[in-house]
Amino acid sequence: MRMIMAGCALLATLGACSDSFEEPLLIDGPKQLGFEADLGACRALAEGHTDKTLKSKAIQGAVIGGIIGAVDSEDGDRGDDALVGAVLGGGVGALEGQNERDKERRTILIRCMQGRGHRVLA
């Protein structure tokens, strides 16, 4: 039970900390001609960037959570505790992977816009 409460608190905290890919860009000066069209093209390019970060982080979290759940079992039902740990660990890992993926996509978006001549700072 103690692990479930800690896992839920951690999931809520990580979910609130996500660096959003959707946040508006910070630009230096007025928007140049073609900014919106370039933004759409660069956003599509960045969204198309897929990597295995999300999946691998979820798997890592599930494995680690399952091990901790089994080791931390107080009532002797290691199988159920390992399953709960795996589910919570997988959720935490997926949120961490999503956060990393969003940061990578944001970096691609900014560099794409800068490459097209826009004065994007962040």
C-alpha cells in the first residue's frame, strides 16, 4: 500500500512537470513573412520524429518497479506486489519518456525555424 501511494504521488508530480512541445515559440522581434507556414511545416517535421525513448523508458520503469514491488512486499504476496510495481513503474517511465520526447521535438522545431531564417530564441 505504501508503494502504491508513493507511485501515485510520483505519477501526478511527473505529469505536471512535462515540458510541452505545444508551447508558443519565443521570437526576437516581429514575425517574418511566411512564419505561420514555416511553423506548420516545422511542427509536422518535429512531430514526425519518432524514437524509442517513450517505449524503452516505459519498459525500464516496469522492470524496475516490478523488482522493487517484489522486494518491498510486506504481506508475502510478491506476485501481486510485483505487478503493481511494474504498472506504476511503467507509468512513471512512460511519463519520463514523453517528457524527453517533447524536449527533443521542441529542439527540432526551434532549429527548423532558425534554419528557415526566423529569429526564434526558445
